Amino acid sequence: MQRVKNYGRGFALYEVLLGVTIFVIGVLALGRAVGNVMNASALSAQEDRVRLILSNRMAEIQATPGMPDATDEMEVPTNYGPVKLVQRSAPAGLKTEKDLEVSGISLVTLTAAWSRGGVTQSRTLEFYVYRAG
């Protein structure tokens, strides 16, 4: 009978070691998941900032009287580093059903470029601006 009791104690030790091992693996996985969430949150905030820069510039162009500049470049400082904003504008070249070119409409392309982790990222926004001649 004595041997059975000792065998039971040894088995309990293996159960505790197995439980601690599973707990440690779970804590490590949870730590990694929290790190991934923090990284994704930072990337999302950076993307939101770039979208806001593009949106603000689009609103400025639409609110400014006269035709938009053909080319323009600027750097916008952010907490994530500078964002280079490039503006290109050209006549849209739109035509009516009767093949007549519509004047006064420009196609504006805004491109924001920035660096994330040493890799260049960019987003582009295209829109039309109409100015009556």
C-alpha cells in the first residue's frame, strides 16, 4: 500500500508541472497578442493621420478659387515623421455624348508618401475640381 501512495504523490507533481507549463505558454501567447494589438493600433493611427492630411488638402483645393496648381509639393510634419504630399493637376479631358470636350474640369491627384520601418508607404487620392470659365 505504501508504494501506491508515493506513486500518487509523484503523479501530482507531474500534473503541477504540466499545469505550470500550460500557464506559461498561455501568458506568452497573451503577451504576444497584446504586442500585436499595440502595433496595429499605432499603424492605424498613422494611416488615419495620412488620410486626414489628404482630406484637408483636398478641401483646401476645392475651397480655393481658380484652377488648382499643375504641380505642388510639400512636407507635412507628423509625430510619425514627415509626410511628403505631391499634387498634380491636369485637364480632365471629359467629353459629352456629342464628343465635345467639357472645359473647366481638372483631375487632381494627391499622393502622400512616408516611411514606416524603413519601407516607403504611399496613398493616392484623385478627385475632380470644376471651375466655371
